[in-house]
Amino acid sequence: MSRPPLQIAILISGRGSNMAAIARRCREGRINARVGAVISDRPGAAGLDTARALGIATHVVPWQGPAGRPAFEQALARILAAANPGIIVLAGFMRILSPQFVASRAGRILNIHPSLLPRYRGLHTHRRVLEAGDREHGASVHFVTAELDGGPIVVQSRIAVTAGDTEESLSARVQATEHIIYPRVIGWLADGRLQWRQDRPWLDGRPLDEPVLEDFREPLQS
């Protein structure tokens, strides 16, 4: 018996490159899912034009600062209720959602973070990797909890940090892996392989105690 398409709502703040990667795979039939809404906290976010070009309904909920968080989340909740997504996908969404908002949607919000969590939570991850002299970098797809960038990790990509790397070169290479692993995780959800059970992720019928690692490091040169 075929499964109905997974309904997705995507939250963005900028270019929305991960949003576009996910939406295009849905349109191509490579993921059994449909992006029903793209929501931005910034009216001028470039990703809104991309979403409209893909035929996706767009919404703007302007951010008015921390004092306006309750009204912001109420407006966001109304849009989400109308869209009725099975999963909420944060794709370059730069606002921290309240613990109450997240708790009421436990197991239904995903995020991607450009580091090998739990290392380098928060901002400026590429700069911090270079300053630390790390030899590896990557991205992490995780379920969202009240702890910033601290929810259970599903998949991580790994790339090698080279001697000539800059913040820009690392950002580009990490983002290229994001466009692979984020749609993959959503595909697992759409196929029923990934589930949220007993307050934790399960993959293929077993608790996911460690993230799945995808290795994008270049072969070592002899």
C-alpha cells in the first residue's frame, strides 16, 4: 500500500538553498513528499522568490525582536495549522523558537546546522573550525529541542579541512553536502523509515543512538 506524500512546511530567513534542494527533489519524485508552504521571517528573503518560482505558497511573518516573540509565534502557528505539515523544516531559519513552541511539536521539527555537532553550536562555525585548526568539518541534521542545536542528530556529513581553506570555501563545500543529506533525511521520514518514538528518533525499527555518518572527505594523497 503506497504512503501518502509527506506534507512539509519550510522556514527560511535568506536564500533558502536547502529549501530549494528539498523542493526540487519532491517535484522530481525522488522524495515522497510535498512542500506546501515556505515561511520567512524576513520580507526580502531571496528564498521567497525561489519558492514562488517553484509554485509553492509563501508567507512572511516579520520578526519584531525578542519582545515580540509571542505574537510572532502565534502568527507562525496559525500558518502552520492551516498548512498542517507532517514535518516542519528549518532551512537557514535564523530565529530561536521558544521552548513552548518546540515542545508542542516534539519530533516534528528538523534543522540543519553547519558543524559536526555537538561542536560549534551557534554562529560562525566555519571561522571557529579554522581558528581551532580542525582537520574535519561538516553538517548535522537533527531534531529540534529546546536546547540550541542540541537535539538528537540523525545524519552528519564530513569533509576534510585543507591548508588553503577559507570561511567561504568551507561554507561552499559544507553546503554542497547539506543539499544531499537534508533531502535524504526527509526521504526517510516520508518512507516511514525514520520515526519519532519514545522521545527519540528511530531508524529502520531501531533507536538511533548514534548519527548516520556520510563521508565526503577527499581521498588522501599518497
